[in-house]
Amino acid sequence: MPIDASAQVHPEAKVADDVHIGPFTVIGPHVTIGAGSRIGPHVVIEGHTTLGRNNRVSQFVSLGAEPQHRGYKGEPTELVVGDGNTFREYSSVHRGTMLDQGVTRIGNDNLLMAYTHIAHDCVLGNGITMANGASLAGHVHIGDHCILAGFALVYQFRRVGPLAFLAYCSGVVQDVPAFVRSAGSPAEPHGINSIGMRRQGYSNDEIAAVKKAYRTLYRSKMRLADAKEVIRESAETSPAVATMLASLDNAERGIIR
């Protein structure tokens, strides 16, 4: 096993044979690391933390530390990470609390740049990019292929729908629907993420349908409930609009307006 002699890997940790672990890294007893992963120097992975295959963890990263919550009483909560994720320098992810499901969960192929933070009980999908300094408070859900620009912040319990885009220094205090671009603090809607949609293979017709739904939602001056009913009709023929509608139906604490 290619583990540097100065690393401290607990004998009860489950580490695949081909995992690289750099100098002065500490791996706790309840940690599992899947094949093909590379863990840099001066990393701490602790708690009941599971990393899948082919993850890349840069120097000075902290994964699975106790949640920053006064209600946490030392319970064996978890951090579960999928495959192919990249954690850059000084990023940190905390495990869950019993105030939620007890698990902080990260999907596959996510890029967490330097100094990003994911708090307890967050749930991240796949293909997400968090730029330098972006941070999530507790219990936040982020959909697939979202982009959080530098220093974007998301308030606790909020949901950000798939392929949403949060601009630099966005302050998200309400839910962001799928495909919506937001900016400012507090964040406000600024159109749809058409570039991201094209990159993910959405057709021009689907993009046009989402633009129409966005206009209904934000420019028609309808009440939210009425706008959702109009959008629901379009969702019957457009999978992208159906995704947007699902994010609206899941919004329990209001949406950015």
C-alpha cells in the first residue's frame, strides 16, 4: 500500500490497496477509502467517513470532523462521499447530526475548490462546482451540476435546484429553482443558466421552454401558486420544465424573487 511512512493510518481503517496517502496525513479508525483515491499531505479524515473510488484530496483538507452545532453530543454520525470527487486545499466537510438524517452526503464528480466549506447534514448531487470560498450552512441541498461562484453563501435548510448558478458573493436566503441564475445579497433571479443547459445536452427547444417558464414565474406578476399551475401544464411535455417544477414543489421556505 503506497502510504508515506510519516502518515498515521489507524489499523482499523479500511483503505484500498492502491490508495496513495501523503506525508503527515491522519486517517481515523472508522474511515473507509475506495480504490484509486489519492490523499495528499497534511490531510485529516476522521469520524465515520466513507470515500468511494477515485477521489482526490489535496493538502490540508479536513473531512468528517465533528459538526459545528451545539446540539451535537458525540453521536456516531456519518460523512458519505461518492466517486471521482476533488477536494482542493483547505476545504472542509463536516459529518451529520441527529437533528437530521445523521449523514452529510456528497455524490460523484464534484469539484470543491480551495477554502470551500460544507456543513453538517448537507446533501450534494453530482457534477457540482464550488469555487474558492463558497460555503454551505447546515442542512442545505444542492442539485446536480450547480455552480457556486467564489464566496457564494447558502443559508441553512435551503435548496438549490439542478443546474442553478450562484454568482460571486451571492447570499442565498431562500431556495433557488432549477436552472435559475442568481446574484446579489440577498440573491435575486437573473435569468436562466442557458450555457450550463447546453453543456449538459439540453436542446434549444428545452431551453426555450425553461425560459418561458422563467418568464411565467418571475415576470408575469402572478402569485407563486398560480404561476406553478401554468408551469405544470408545460411540464407535461418538457422534462426540463418538469425538473424546474419539481424544485418549486420542494421549496418549503420560499424562493428567491
